[in-house]
Amino acid sequence: MRSVSVTRMELLARKEQIELAQQGLDLLEQKRAALMRELQETADFAVAQREALQQTIAAARRALAEAESIAGPEAVRSAALAARGELPLRVKTSQVMGISVPVIEQKPIGRSVLGRGYAPVNSSVSIDEAADAFEVTVEGLLALAQSELRLQRLAEEIQRTSRRLNALENVVLPRLREERNAIEMALDERERADHFRLKLVKRARQKPGL
């Protein structure tokens, strides 16, 4: 234990520090519990998104296979090259329970037949349907990515909060209590010693001839 001053003021200071540390501990426990609830809700939502995305991917693969069987692989490949383009994304942050979580902003991915870059007259309905299915798939992937990023950020904050909790509970509070107890014991011993000396002085004064 570090050296501390044995005074009433120091004792009061330790008691106040213990009270503040306990309040901080309670708040951190509440924060962690709320973060755990948010993490569970986000995880459940991400699981549902992942399951829905698997179905969407399966549907897109079926649509692609159908387009290739109807229009031919070369026609599908040509349409895919013509429809290729950039996907502008913007990642910003929002506040969830005081922490920053990423939010993916995107323009609508779905395009009209004319907006895909290939000539509809030279295309097939099956190619359009495959393109629709894959655009829906990309939207699902981005939505899932946002949930996964949110999960990661929440998990990091829970770990950080847990470390602070452990430090308060296992290091800071025990040290403050030990110091408080040591000061109280030292003050009690000092008070007993002072009382004993006072009794000795009083007895000495009561002796005859003094």
C-alpha cells in the first residue's frame, strides 16, 4: 500500500473517493448490461439478415443459370460487362448509447433496364431478371455488412467497459478501502495513545506533592 497521510481530512477524502468509485462501478455495470442487450438484438437481426441473404443468393444463382440456359453464356457475359459500373458508398457514424457506430449510406442499387447499359432489344427477359436478383443481393450484402460493423463496434465497447469495470472492482476500490481502513486504524491507535497519555498525566497530577 502506498504511503498515506493519517488525518481526518484524508479519511474523508478516501470515503468520498470510494463513494465516487462505487457510483462509477454501478454506472459501468448498467452501461455494459445495456450494451449486451443491444449486441444481442443486433446479433439476432444480423442472423435474420444472413439467412435472408442466403435465400437471395440462391435465387440469384438460379436466375443466372436460367439466363445462361435461355440467352446463352456469351449473351449473359456481354450484358454483365455492359452493366458494370461503380458503386458509390459513404460510411458515416451515428451514436448508439454514446458510442459511434458505422452507417453505410448508398444510393439505390436497383436500376431500370435502360439504366444497365445494354440494349434491351438485344437482351432477354431472363437476363433482366438475373440482373434484378443480383442487385437485390448486393443490397443485402451491404445491409449485412453494416450490421456486422455495428456488432464489432459494440463488442469492442463491451470489452473496453469490462476492462474498466475490472479495474475499478479489483484494483481501485480494494486499494481505496485498504487505505481507508489503514487510516481508520492509525487514527484509532493515535486516539487510544492520546487517551492513555492523558490518563497518565491526570494520575500524575493527582499524586500527593504534585
